[in-house]
Amino acid sequence: MPTISSPFTINPGALLASAPATATATALNEALAPYGLCLPIVPLRAEVTLAELVACNSGGRYRLHSGPIGRYVRAATIEHYLEVLHIGGQTLKRATGYNLHRALAGHGVQLGTIRELTFNLRPLPATTTRCLIQGPAAQVLALATELMVNGLALHALAFDASGLLLVELAGLPEVIKRQAQAVATIAAQYHLAVMDDPPTGWQHWEALAHQHVALPPDQRLDLTLPRRALATFVATCRAATAAPIWGDAGVGSLHIGPLSDRALVASLKAQAAALGGQPCCEFGPPPTPVFPALAQPSRVTAGDAITELTTVVGSRYLLHHPDQLAVYGQDASIAQPDGLPLAVALPATTAEVAALMRIAAAHGLPVVTRGAGSGLAGGAVPTAGSLVIGLNRMEQITIDRDQQIAHVGAGVVTADLQRATERLGLFYPPDPSSQTAATIGGNIACNAGGPRCLKYGVTADYVLGLTAVLADGSIVRYGDGLAGQGESDGLAQLLVGSEGTLAVITEATLRLIPLPRARRTTMAIFADLHAACATVEQIMAAGIIPASLELMDDTTIAAVEDYLRIGLPRDAGAMLLMLTDGEPEAVEREATVLAELARAGGAQRVTVARTAGDEANLWQARRVIAPALARIRPNRLGEDISVPVTRIAECVSRIKQVSAAYALPIVVFGHAGDGNLHPNILFDARNPTDMARLWPCAEAIFTVALEVGGTLSGEHGIGTLKRAFMRQALGDTQIAIQRAIKARFDPEGRLNPGKVLPS
């Protein structure tokens, strides 16, 4: 249950805390410490308020490990003109309209005065150690670069161009002891002096931060650069000025000042840009975002649209025969088109997409963007007479191992990206169940997550930059592509989850992390659903964040056992599958604790995998759910509501009542750790009685989700199927705000019309 530690409301079992926007992160973290939790944002200036941190999308001293504060904002209460506006909610996943709560960070949107903020929390590290390394700036930066690619538990690499590097590691004591020795060994190879546990700690950088923000804004320079360019740029700066130059060598951020020579400031900005640098807003909010100023379309009175479209992509990639168009008439949902599109274009480049969009604007054509067609909400179902732009040919992947980022086309299949990164010892965590077919563009459009999002976050947490084409055919690039702290990162976050209604996303720069070195799965079977859900809360409160924490209800277990006959108890009430990953020592400890918590929570059976074969066997039950359910009914409607973790059991119980009321079997499984449930309604499409009950049954599930404080969608999106519930989910004011945003990007309403926002 939530606890109130005035003025904070803390819910340890759900990893959430709410705080007044005028409070400081320091005060919030002091209140969280007794629970073993934290907001992993520790500013170098302790007096900065949470509202100020969100406005700047600050990351504080741990930007390298934890990223900026925008990743942790879950909800906000705002004074919006004469009313109080609540945006976001108590769930990690929230694919229900535009992500206004995420876009608050870095001034993506400005909706009024923020009064309260709700944050997702992380466990406090078991131990922390620091060392101070001294030597020539170039060698210190070279060392920092090498440390970044060694898979260490780095929380910070604070840098001063005078020749200082503060290295901070955090994690289990045995892991940190081993890794601290590795840091010392690598530093010795560079002939650099190492001081363990420096007594001054962060004081030097705290003093630099206070001095920096006291400068007039036009006399300080805040930049983020690619890490490989830091040494070159620092050398340039040191030759040009005696001003302090400092920052985070892991993130690539630099802060320079005072700089009284405006010509020098302009010159350094230009040189940074030439090296791939971007402005950074760590110590001051970015300018108010400039929403698109679109060109007024000049309607074509003569000429054939098909002919013009063909000139862009060629006859092979411009489909307009009715049989071809019918293939693109549906996605994986039950949504039906209102007619055939005019044509389907399959471009290979952003330039081709822009040319297609200009032709569409000239002819007043609606535009529907499509990836793999694996969506389950009708988001890619075309409007009659529209231009469908399929992005599957945009499948380029470029991985920068040193910078730990990937530049990808929107048509890249998610699993292909994951395999490409893992071959280099890197990791792209978002893993929607459709990952072997779904594309990155579709993942971004719906802000997909998957089972791993509890520990690693959703797609939005990995988007560092987007290239998109607007309604008039103009190309925009939002985000810094480096650390997520640039002047337009808020607009990039606004496009994530917009389901193709604001722009056509064609390319993305995605953050990568080191590949976990070990993993282990634990299965726990409970007689009672409530006991399983209570165990989930105990796991979270214990400071363990599993990589996956999957729930299967009694109906799902019985269906799987009928299909596999692997000895699952048919009278079981629920099953939890818990995956932990990371350093071997941490995995061993966490798997042991998970098993102990499951037994303490009343689990009838607990099994811990010891080999790769064990892992595969334990996950077999989760993988075969789809074919197992087909034995009960030939068809299923899969939903993806997201509810507060503390109300999962209540929600599932009420869904069982819905199942009885509509005489349709409903199985519930999903991601227990983040509350993203997948109620699947089983039916026979040949049975008129089933079909008459199907959608009213789905609507009843949506109502349950909203009544327990959840959302219509965690990651499938709204599309066409859930539009009717958007006003109930968000209220008139939020709908009006989202319509206003839509009008700025798409004043004629031609982009994916009839989707997301209600009529």
C-alpha cells in the first residue's frame, strides 16, 4: 500500500512516488532511502526543484547510468488555465494518445504550472565506490573511452579538462570490488595516478556547477558531443580559452565558461557542430519548441496522382491494382477498412518519403503509414482513397559500438536489430512479442515495450533522435542523437506513440547498452492469484527488478497443460516466470532471493533454471500460449490494458466476471511487473452468437481497466478500435490539447485519419 511521508506519497510495491514540483530531488531521495529506493537523478546543485529538473530534462551526476529525468516521469498535475489537469498515470506502459507527460521534459510541451510529479523509482545500489584519476587530459579521456566499452557498472565519469576523472561504480559489493580492480589495471596501462575513495568526492564538480549557472547565459556553453570527438574538441577549447572545461566523459557532455567573447562562443559552437555536437540543456531549459510551420498546400487541378507517385518509387514499388491493394487493407487486428486505398508506395529513403508526401499534399490525399502490419488496434488500416506508405524497404542498420547507438531505418525488424547489436556485445532491450515481424517504426509509433520493460524501459527510453516527414513533405530531425538532452528532444518524445498521426517517422537513432553477461529464470506456481500478485509487490519492494516478470492465470495454465502435458497443476491459480540478468554474481543472488520470496508468498512449486536447457523448458509454457488457446476457440481478440501493479489481482478477478457475464472464455497473461495485462477473448468467428458478444465483452474489459486506474493500451495503441473510449480515458481537456497538437502538425487532418483521437 502507498505510504505518505509528507509531502511525498511513496508506493514501494509499485516503484512509484509522487512529490510536489517545488520539492527537491535531494529531499525526495532522503524520503525514499528507508525503502531502499531512489529517483536516480542526483543534481550537482542540491537546491534545484523537481520542476526545474524536468524543464531542463536534467540527468545530474548519474546521466551516464540513469539518463535524464524525463525517463522517470509517469504523471503530472498541472494548473492549466482555470482547471487542474492530470496527465500520465500510475502505469509504466501507457500507449493511450500522445505522451504529454514524457514531452513535459525539455519543454516538449508547456501546459501550465506543474504542481505535482509522479516518478518511477529504482532500487538503491547495494554499494558504491569512487576513484579519482589524474593525468593529462587527452590520456584521461582515452581512458574514459576504454572504460565505456569494458562492460563495467559505471554510474559516472565526471571529467575536468585540468586532468581529473572521477569514476563511480555501483552494484553488488563483490561485483564492484572486481570491477574497481579492473579500472585500476586499465588506468595503470595509461600510467595514470589513481586515488581510491577520494575524500572530496563530488565537491569539485558541485562547485563547478554552481559557478557555471551563476554566469550570464550568453557567457556559458553547454554541449554534448560524440565521445570520440571529446579529446579533439577539448584541445581546441583549451587553446582558445582559460575558462573551466568540465562535464561527463561517459555521456559526452561539456560545460564551458565564462566566455565573454561572443565571436569565440560562435566559433566553438560551429566547431562542435562540425564534430557532431549538439546544445545540451542540463543547466537551463531549452527554448520553447517551435512546432512545425507547414507550407500551405497548393492543390493540383490537373495531372494524375498515380503517375506522379510512380515517378518517385518506380512502377515496381507503386501498387495500385485492386488485388494488391487488398493485401494492405488490414493489419493483424479485427479492424476493417472503409474501402481500398488509392495506392501503396514502398519508398527506400527519407527523400522518397518526402517526395511522396508532397504529392499527397498537392492532391489532398490522406496518408496512412504502415510497417509489418502486425498491429492489433487497427492503426494501419487504410482510409478509402488514401496513400499507404509502407516503410519495410527502409531497413538499414548502422551500429556505432563506441558511442553505443544504432542508426536504423523505420523498416528494420526489431529482432534483426537485436541480433545485430548482440553480435557486438551490445543490447537493445525493447522486446514486444511480435519482435520477429514488427518493425522499429511500428515500435516507435506505439511506444512498444515487451516483457523486459520493467527493468529496461520502453521504446521511448531508447529514442535519442528521429527523422520524420511532415504533412507538407518537409523533413525534420528531432533529438540530439547522443544523450537525449538536446533542444528538440521533447518533440522527439511527442512523436513516440503518436501512431502516425503527427508525422511519418523514417529513421531513428537508438540508445544501446552493454549485453548482460548472465541470466537465470525462476518459475513459481501459486494456488491463488492474489498470492502471486502479492508476491510481485514483495519482489519490487525488496529492491529486485527482474528483467521479466510474467504472469499466467488459471485458465492459461490449464490451456497450456492440455497442449503440452508437462505436468503443470490444473488446479493452480497463477504462475510467475521471473528472469534476472546482469553480472553473474548479481544473477545468482537475485535468483535465490526471488525463489525465497516466492516460497514466502505461498508458492506451491518453485523451480530455478540451472542450464540453458532448463531456461528453454521453463519459458516453453509462455511461448505456446497462442497455439494452446486455439484448441479452446479458433479465434482470439488480444487486448493489452495496463493497470497499477497493486490492482492486478482485482482487475483479473473482475475480468473473470466479465467472462461469465458474456459467456466467452477470457484468459489473462502478461507482464506482472509493469501491470501490462493481455486479456484474450476466445471466440469462434463462424458463430453469430460469439460475434454479437465479442465487442461488448471487449468494451467491458476497457471499462474495468479504466476503473482501476489503468489505461486502454500499454503498447498496442488506440488505432480505430479504442477511439470511442478515449474521452472516458483522458477527459475533454486532454482531448482538446491533443487535438491542438495534431492541428499544428497536420492542420488538414490527412495523416492517419480516423485514428487515436475520437470524432
